[in-house]
Amino acid sequence: MDHHLKPGLFEKDGLLSLHASHRPEMRKVATLVAVLLSGLLLSIALPPFGAARGIAHYLPLHTLLETLAVVVAVMVSAIAWNVHTKKTSPSIVLLGVAFLGVGLLDFSHMLSYAGMPDYVTPSGSEKAINFWLLARALAAVALLAVAVVPWRTSSSPVKLFVVMASVLPVVAIAHWLILWHSEWLPRTFIPGEGLTAFKIYFEYAIIAINILAAIVLWRRMRQPQPFNAVMLFGAVCVMAMGEYFFTLYADVTDIYNLLGHVYKVLAYLLIYRAIVFETVEQPYHRLSFMQAQMQATLNAVPDLMFEVDEKGFIRDFHSAVPELLAVPPERFLNKTVHESLPQESADVVMAAIHDAGVTGRSHGKQYQLQAPQGDRKWYELSVARKTGDMNGEHGYVMLARDITKLKENEAVLKMQAQRSQILLNLPKISGQMDEKSFMQYAQEQVEDLTGSKISFIHLVNRGGEEIELVAWSRRTLEHYCTAAYDSHYPLSKAGIWADALREGKAVIFNDYPNYPHKRGLPEGHSTLQRLISVPVIEGGEVVMLAGVGNKDTDYTDLDCESVQLIATEIWHNVKRARNENKLARLTRALDRSKNEIYLLDPKTWLFMDANQGALEKTGYSLKELTSLTVLDLKPEFKQESYAALLAPLLSGEKKYVRLETNHRAKDGNLYPVEVHLEMTHDEPPLLMQVALDITERKRTESLLHEQLDELQRWQQAMFGRENRIISMKQEINELLARSGQPPRYADHPPEKPDGGVK
């Protein structure tokens, strides 16, 4: 059960606030100080025991306690002496040298104690007290200095000797005075009377110094400290209580003297504990922590670590995942890299070791190994030279980082960059070649990009029922395929490469020989090992098939993606070229057309373009025409009437407008035209005007009207003669009727000139 003081006592909001780093140990030390303070108060309150004088007078007990004190003081000094070159604080050096002096003075105090043999001069109580007071003063001043001086983390031999030169002469002078000139010193003890006032006040001064040191240490413990301030605080508190006992005793052998020696030994032990913690335990704790951190770091590092010597012997290794080693440890431990690795890889490793031997480190050399799973692994080396051993031989730490993914990513980026360059170049190349040559060139680019040995392009006709071979790559024709067959053949006779057409998606065959549903190959066709076939789909239908084959390694999704992208771009360029050719033919036809074709700005009515027929008909050049508006050619229209004509067209109410009007040529000649107006689908839309010269049609219509008028006059003349004949027939019939004979002519009304019946 923990009997320490209440944990909340030293919290931030507690009665006595300390930094969190000091609280756990302070609860233990405060408990010890409280117990010792209780012992002090109890010993003062109770009357002295008569039997205690016998115990205190026992010389071996005093010798034992002082021997313990001297041993602890020398241990403190020895530790400080041995660590002064290890970047320890000067405060440690100060405390160590001071306690060397304290130990010497305590040793002289022990030998000068009443009842001991002569120590240079006769031993006695006052002689022992003088050595005691100087030892206590030196210890108190040293502890106060340690509490006040900032605790640094570096020391030097010079500082050590400066402190020794300050302390040891004081100790030597003290011995000279006490041993040979004690009469020069104030009296501290008078037999039969007890302690003198000087001795008591001197003890109070030492107590005050210890209390001041405790206050300074307590204030410093409000912040984190680089030394064990808690133990030093406990030590000065116990030393102050111990000194108080030496203000009370009347005889050097009473109980207070004994308790004072006990408290002094306890204080020395606390000081020793503080020094040991600072110089031994804390560094080991740090070392253990650093080792744990280092191990955690090593376990987190994905690299393989090896220790090798100058000859290439592999002495040790570390790997967070040993099973990922390319070879098992027994294959390379205590063996050279040439015995463990392929020749090429071993040469790279030895070159890295050589560079590290010359410059201290090497970085960036790469080698390749076959992994246990059958994959090829890439590694990058970082080698650093270690400090030479006792024989002067250098060792090396070598990190092998698995950069397989990095290499794969680099290959992907490189392939994507090459693919992008191909895609950028295809539109430029397509205008420099005929269609078949362009397809062959483009497919050869895909072939090189994917590391393939064959490539092909087929066009799909008749809604997917017929396949047309357009192009093999030159490499395919020269080295791999001598088969001869029709360029057009039905889908039913195509091999599994046409599954891209049947399924409407890309297909990959990385083990073609063992594929169960292959349909065989014609005689003279190259042997297939691997194959990619992709469809180009437009409007929901496959319009083209492209493929590559016989890569040395399996095709990847990136290969398939590249073939698909470039095949699609091939088709787009082929289609664009076809459309451009078609447009060029159409443009030539329109340009040669005798119809007038104009493009106008629908807002300003300025002419923007015109075909050759329009320029010839109007007599204007294109430059002259583009400075005119449509009203300059149509004198019959005013701005308001033409705007009213275009209004339903611009609003979308009508898709086109037709009218007949006259155009005025450059020479002022007017000629009739039939005009067709509509809006184009450009952005923004333009006004297109197609004008047909109807001069001949008008002339023909005029001649026709004249002929129709002549015909009508002739018909009217003929109609009058027929009417007269009919009238005569009717008169004959009436004469016959009067004579009783039947009518000779039937009743037949004449026709009108327009074919009607009168």
C-alpha cells in the first residue's frame, strides 16, 4: 500500500504547486522528510533516555556512521570524476569535488573524535567539532551553489581543475589550522560546559544555508529541470534537521549527537541518489529509451538493413518483414555478396561499398533480383561507413530499399508520356499521309509503345457483319505473317481477336496457346502468344478493331488502355480526314456553283463570305463585297422592310424564308433572283443567303404567257366559227321538221375555248 503524501498536494491548483515531472518523486521524498521531521520533533519533546548515553558513547558506532558518510562522499566524488568528460553539467563537477573535500574533512573528524588514537595531534571533542563544522559548511555552500547556478549540459577538464583548485586548498588550509594552530580558531566546545555560542550560531548559519538552498530548489521545481532536484531538495532538508541536533547536545556522546550523525548519513545517501540518477540511471534510461525508439524506427522502416565489411561479407541484417527477403538469411549471412547475389547485382553492391569507403557514404545505386514469388524486384542502395574497429577495419551499414513500385510507376509515367506524345503527333501526321499509310504508321507506334511484335487494324462494315483488313504493321509483314487471304471476310470466319467486336469491349489473351476457344490461324500466320484486341465504338456500333500481340511479358491494363486510346485517336483522325476530304469536295462544288452563296452577319447585315459564283455574278471582289451590306445588292428593300423580312427567321418562328427580288451588280445592272434565307448552326449563328439567277426563267415565263395569249385568241376565233355551223345545222333540222322529215344532225352543243361545255 502506498503511504506517500496526498497526490493532489503538489498539483497545479494544490497548496504547493510543482511541475508534473517532479510530482511523483516529490511525494516519496516529502514522505521521508515528514517522517524525519516527526522524529526530530519527538526527540525534542521527549526527555532524553539515560541509556542513550551509553549507546552514543560507543566509539565503534560513531566510527561506523562516519565511515558510511565518508564512503558515500567519496562515491559521489568518484562518480563526478569519472563522468566529467561525458558532457555532464559543471554542477556535477562542483558537487563531486566539494564532496571530495567533505569526505576528507569527515575522515579527519572521525579520526579526531574523542577516544581515537592521536591524529597528528591529540584527539578530542573540540578538534573533531572543528573538522565537523568545516565539512558541514563546505557541503551546505556546495549544495546552495548547485541550486543557484544554472544546470548546463557540458563540462570540461579546465572547469574541473578550476573547482578543485578552489576546494582542495581550502581543505588543506583547514587541516593546517586545526592540527597545528587550533588556538587561532574560536572555541566551539568547553568540557563541563558544553557547546559555545559560536558553535551553535555557526550551526544555525549552516541550517540557514540549507533552508535557502531548499527554497531555491523548490522554486526551480516549478519548471522542468535537467537534474534530480527532488533528491537534492530532500538532502538539504535532512541536512538542516541534522544540523539542528548539533545545536542541542550538551555532551558529544548524547542522543542528539547520535541522531545528527544518522541524519547526516541519510542526507549523503540522498545526494548520492541524486548523483547516481543524473550520471548513471538517467543516461541508461535515456539509452534504453533511445534503443526502444531506434528499434521502433527500424521496425517502421521498410528498408532491408545489412552490416557488411570491406570485403563484402554480410555480418548481420535487420528486416521488419524477413519473409520479404529475396533469398533466405542462411544464403547470405557470413558470406560475401558475390556468393549471395547474381554477378551483376553483386558488382553494384561492391561498387557502393567502395564509394562509401572513399567518401563515407554512397546513395542511389540500383540492382535487380528475383523474388521468391517469382517477381523481379528492384532495390536502391544507401551505404554509410562506420567507425573503424580495434583492428582499423571499417564496417558499413547498407540499406536496400525496395523501389519496385517506384520503378513500375516510373515505367507507367514514361509510357504515359510517350503515349501522350503519340496522341499529340497523330493529328499532325494524318495530314501528311494517305489513309492506309497513316493507319500503318500509327499502329507501329502502338506496337513500339507496348513492346509488341505484331499489330493490325480492321474496319467493320455492314453493321458488324463484315470485317475489312486495312493494315498490318511492317514488322508483322516482314517477320511474322506471310498468310494470304481476302481483305474482306465475314465476322463468322474471324478468330478470337474479333471477340472485341462480338463482345463490344477490349479483350486480352496472355496465354493464347492454352485458350480453350481459339479458332486457329491460317497457314503462314505468326504464332500468337499474347494478344490485345480493342473495339472503337461510335454511335453504339463498332466501327474499327485494332490490336497488338506477342509482347515478351504479360499485357497489363495500361497496355490495353494505351491501345484503346490510340486506336480511338486513329479512327478520329481517319474520320476527320475523310470529312475534310468530303468537305473539300463539297466546297469545291459549291465554289464552282453558279448559284450565289453568301454568309452575312445577322446583326449588321455585312457580307462575311461568298462563293465564286456570287463574285462572278455581282462583279465584286471578296474584299469589296465584305464592305457592303445586303441592302447594297437589293435596291428594292429598305432597312425596315428587310428587318421585317428577317424577324421570323431570327426569332426561330420560321426555319427559312424565300422571296424573289432583284440584285444589283457592281456595274448597276439589275437581274432577278430567287433568294433562300436561313440561319446556320454556327456559334454564334450566321445568316446564309442562296440566290438563284432567274433571268432565263423570267424570260421563259414571259414567252410562255405570250404563246398562251395567242392560243387563247385562236381558240376564241375557232369558237365563233363552230357556233355559226351549229346554227346552220339547227336551221336545216327545223326546215326538215317542217317538211315532215326527221332531223339530219344531232343536238351537239359546241365546246368552250377552255374545254368546257357551253
